[in-house]
Amino acid sequence: MTHLLEIRDLRVTMGPQPILQGVSLDVPAGGIVTVLGSNGVGKTTLMRAISGVYKVGGGEIRLDGTPITNLATHDIVRLGVCQAPEGRQIFSSMTVLENLRLGAGPRGGREYEQDLERMLALFPRLRERLSQKAGSLSGGEQQMLCVGRALMGRPRLLLMDEPSLGLAPKLVRQIFDLVAMIRETGTAILLVEQNAKAALRVADQAYVMESGRIVLQGPAAELAEDPRIRAAYLGGHVH
């Protein structure tokens, strides 16, 4: 199997505090991989290290065989890694269209128009709200805009950090249906998520993080049946 993203023995330290302590994982081309774990175990730090926001103190990150460890964020984006960050971080005083335009970077003309059309086909609700200020959207719509803006960068790998955070159950289902649809376009996804049940349903592979380390990994379907995962993350049962 071809791995689009390979992480080996990744270490990140903040001041005296080690946050990631030798994390290794793979994301296959076109696959969905989820990283589970409670708050504060280092999941967001992992995402920010991959996208070049945080400095890596040890280990290696490779994209398609090319080392990208500690490259500048804009160079990593140019290589095909885009992030839909935790908390959405959309520009609320700008319109929906302006937010999407930012995601496209320097591309313009026909290419941009095609990308925009593809995005609005994926998110019909955003089409109706193109001229609205992003801050006036509902939480679910803001999450769609956050993902849409990332996809406008034409990523080969999409990093999704807690996409279901703060959303009503019905919207959570919609967001995870969307994750499955994005995969159909050939984009690989690394998904950090506290909603283990939803994440394991959509992912191929899963990793469990505790205190900056991977403590468990395997096919998502197998981990969904693992008694340790059920007890810690699934309330003892999976629907």
C-alpha cells in the first residue's frame, strides 16, 4: 500500500514539556485515518507539526516520500497539505465567497471558477449564502465553510481537527457523511476527533493517543470492537 503521509518517531516539546513523544503513523493515499484521544493528549499539536505551524524537535514527516519536516507552512500547503483547523477559524467579517477565495491561494480564472463550482456542488448550502458574512452562519455551516476553504487549496491530504466539536448530533452525521464524500474525490484525510464512534465508522485505520504517545493502532473496524476502546471512548457499546 502506498503511504501518502509517513510520520516516524515525531517529537515536539513546548518549553520544558514534551508534548509528542515518538509518534509514528501512516496515511495511505486516498484513505481516512483517525487519531483518537481525550483533550490535551497532543492531537492538535500533531496536526500543527504536520502543517509546519509547530517546530518539530525530532523524528521525520514525509509526504509522498519527500521530507517536509519543519518546512514553512506555505510550502507545505503548496505540496498539497491543507488543514481544517479546530475551532473553524473562518474570517467572520468576510463573506462566504471571500473565505473560499482565500483558500484557493494564487489560482484564478477558469481553474478557480471550476474549483468553486465543485465546492458549491459539495456544499449546496454555501451556494445560497455566498454573499453573507461568514460570522452570521450557523455552527454547521461555518464548519462546512472551514472544510470548503481547505478543499479550495486542492489538497492531496486534508487535516481535519475536531470537525464535530460543538455541533448538534444531526449536523455531526452530516459532517461525517461529508468526510466520506471527500474521500471519494481521491483526497486522503487525517482526522483528529473526540467523537470516537463517528470517527471509527468512517475511518479505515485508527490510532489512539495518550500523553503524547500512540498506545493502540489498527483497522478502525477492529478498534471499534476492542473492549479497551469501548470502555474508554464508546460508553461500552457501538451503534
